[in-house]
Amino acid sequence: MKASTFVYPWDVTGDPEAPARIASLGVRQVTLAAAYHSTRALTPRHPRHRIVTAEHAAVLYPMDDRWQGRELRPYAAGDWAPGDAFGEAATALAEAGLEVHTWVVLAHNSRLGAEHPDTSVVNAYGDRYPWAPCIAQPATRAYLVDLAAEAAVRPGARGTELESLGWYGLQHLHAHDKTGGVGLGDAGQYLMALCFCPACREGYGGQGLDADELAAAVRAALEPLWQGAPDDGGWAGVEKLLGASLANATRAWRDETARTLQEAAVAAVRAAAPEGFQVLLHADPVTHHVGANPGVDPAHILSVADGVVVPCAGGTGLLTPFAEQRPSRRDGAVIAANFGVVSGMGGSPGTLAADAARARQLGATELRLYHAGLASDADLDAVRAALR
């Protein structure tokens, strides 16, 4: 199975040994960040630093002139990734014999929400999520589609992986996260992700719903969870809390909004890319899920993109719905199983060989390893052994 590892430009630039070290793992490809959200990252082997603080979401290359005069536009990186950090790292990695694909984070941007509050998801209580751009808003959709095309198709890149191309919600940390005191569960997370910005309120109207009445129903549905009642989980749990009719109407609006954005972004990338350029989406096969791996319909997404990168930190079960589309999916569609290999972040490099074998049995065609730059030397040794 072809394997690729995720890497940041700052893992490579300034460390002349990094490309050969990564190639020695046995991977054929690197998925190199071209547009990324704010983070604080360890660089345990870099000769000049050990911690990199990316203060805000940024593109890691020089922007072109498509953004001139536009209110919504990407932000340039600061001193954590100056100039064409992506290009420098990509060149060094390619010289080590590695195929470079871009890693593009889209609907996850706290600075955008801070500077343009009206772009953010608004929950049923009126709270804004500045880290979560609402993908129903026309201006935000146009920004995300153009960002996808620009950040994905960088010189020397052979393909791209688009992360967060869909709805975002409450999860995935914001500064020092303090939201775990009440166990909202899967159903509660969906209800807390429902957006009530003007665009979404109009969208609910198109489903025959009154947005004010829906918001009140969502708040009432969540009340037992705030009081400590268990969340039954899954879509059945959403229907139990909100009622099947309301739940399905909200899902119809959100599913269509996400599908059309995904179609537009993939089309824009393909229009900008050379022939043979591979376009994958980070995805979850449960359409109501939100976050970095947004929910998709497996049959639809495999008819649009060249494949998917599927989170397997909690096991390999999410691969099956995509693999079941094999008879009808496009020739050569990729189903990449994404495993954490950083022990300190919950990864399990020591079981990678067994995990990969199980993933292959369930239909995975490739591996993704998160993340070569963050892993310890011992973790990287375990990866080398597994890939051998």
C-alpha cells in the first residue's frame, strides 16, 4: 500500500536532514501543509527550534492577485513560515525522491471569524463560533473555493488533500478548550453545530421551517443534556431529541449546502491543476458529522473527488461505507486510512503494521500517517519497521 505522511513546511525548511529522514520511513509521498490553521507544534529534531507557534490560519506561500480588493482573503503567515515556505520545503522533499501533495485546511479559521464576525457559524443560543466559517454564506463559499484552487495547485505538487471542506461545529479546540464539562455526545454535537446566521435561517425557510421556532426547539432539545441526561448518540439520538421531522429538514439543508460546496471546490481545483492532479477530501461517511473530517455521502463524494482520507484513530470501521462503493466508484479511487503515529498524541505506531493490514481488509488502498514532524525518534523507528 502506498503510504504518505503529513508534514509542515517548518519541519523541513532549515533542517537539511529532514527530507532524507522522512524518505527513510518508507513513505512514497508527503502531504505538505500549504494552508493551515493556528497551531502550536513540536519540532523535536530541528536544529534551530523546538516549538513553532502559528498564531493564526495562514497560507504558507505567496498569494497571487486574485485576492486584490476582496474583503475575505487569506492571511499571510508570520515568521513561523515566511516567504514561500511551502515551495522551499516541497523542493527539498522532491529532491529526496518524495512525491509532494498539498494539505489544505479550509473552513477552520479563527482569525477570519474574529475580523469578520458575520462569517461565523451562530448556534441556537446566538453564540458565534469564530473558528467555524459558515459554508452557506455566498461570500464565504466563494472565498473557500478560490482558496482551495490556489492553495491546492502549488508548483511541483502532484495532488491535494482538502481538509475541513464542509460544516464545522463546536469540536476541535479553540485556544485552551474548556468545553468538556458536559458530555454532549454525537447528537448534542450536531445540535450545537446547527447554524442560525442569516444565510442558514433563509435556508431553513426553504425547508418549510421557521428559524426562530427551530432555534427554540433546538434549545429545548439540548436542555436534558445540559442537565446530565445521556445522549443516545447517532442520528437516532438527534431525532429523539429534536423530532424526526425537524431533524431531517435541518439535515437536508446542511447536506445540500456541503455537497454543492464540495463540488464547486473540487471543480475549481481541477480547472487550475494539470492533467492527472489528484484531489482527495478528508471525510467521514456519516453526513451529519462536522469538523476537520466533515460528513459526506460516500457514493456522492467518490463520484466527485478522486478519493477520501478517512480518520482511523478510533478504529477502521469508517472505511467500510466508502469501500462498499467499490462497484460504482471511479476507476482508481483512493480510500486512504489515516492513522496517528505520534504516541504522545494518542497514536499507536507500534501497531501500525497490524492496523494497516486490517485497513486493507476493509478496503483501504493507501495509508496516511499523522505526523512525521511531530513524532519522536522512537515513533519514527516503529513506523520504519511497520512499513518494511
